[in-house]
Amino acid sequence: MEYFYLEKEMLLAEGNKRFCFQHPNDFRKCIKVKKRRDGWEENLIEWFYLRSLSFKKYEVPCLVKCYGWVSTNIGYGVVFDKVVDEDGSDSLTLKKFIKEEYEKLSCETVLEMAEELKKHCLGYSIAVTEPNENNIMVRKEASGCKFVLIDGIGGREGVSIKNILYIIFSFYARRKTKKQFFRFEKKIKIWFDRG
């Protein structure tokens, strides 16, 4: 197993349970490591879930690719693609994107991007358990902006039977995704109503 030394300057983002660091040897990758004790479970769930998709031969354009485990100076981590724009610059989280582009954006535009993401996820029976402004990146391409999920898939309640059910039963995964996107779309409308 590869070993990497992660430094404070390499920190890209910080969630509730995990840190996300720039991969030391590859600008287009990042390493997620636990921030608190239960953070390793999120890594395990995500790794296991994304691994199950690769066994199904799914290449899902709206999800980051997972490359497996590495050892670091702050514990075991999982390597993922880092979301970058077509020009190679770092993509923004949806939260930062809305903040920066608010004057040019409409609620309908953001809802359309969310709808496209939802269609991809339902089409591949992806269990989206937490679509939110921090778990979605906005990739800028020549054809427009696309949402990419970087977190909140495959389960969030810790390692449980639900994680397995999302993999085995497509309808169960789709039901979860529909329910979560219904909430997410309501949240988007609230952001713009407050505008």
C-alpha cells in the first residue's frame, strides 16, 4: 500500500467527518481521510459502494472515480478524482458557485442542473443519500456547467444493511434518491426565494 505524507497546506476541504487533501503526486486526485473516529466508516461506505458500481461496469459521469486505499501520516485514506473544470482549474462547490455567480444565475438554471444530475443517478440506480451544496461540485465545460457528486452516496448511517440493500435492489436505491432530491430541490427554491 502506498504511503503519503499530508501537510496542512494540502488541505482542500473539511467536512463533518473527513478531511480532503490534495494528492501529493497527482494534481487531478485527492485523498479523503478521517477527521473524527467515524470518518473511516464514510470512507469505507463510499469505497465499497463505488467498488460495487465498477463491478457492474458502470462509468457514471456525475460521480468521482475511486482508486482505492492509501496509507498516510494521519491514517488510512481513499483516493478519488478531484473535480476540475475543462481548463484544469479547481471546480467550485455548489455553495461557492451560487455565491460567486448569484447575480447571473436563476433558480430555474440550478434546478435544471439538479434535474440532470437526478436523471443520471436514477438511470444508474445510484443511492444518493445527501445531495447538498457541499457534496456537489460544479464542473465548467464548454457545453455548460455540470453537477458532480463528491459525497453523500451509498449510505450515511454507518456501515449497515441499508448499504447492501442499495447495491442489491435498484428500486431501493432509486427510491432513496427520489426522496432526497425532492428535499434538495425544495432547498434550492428556498435559497433563491431568500435571495
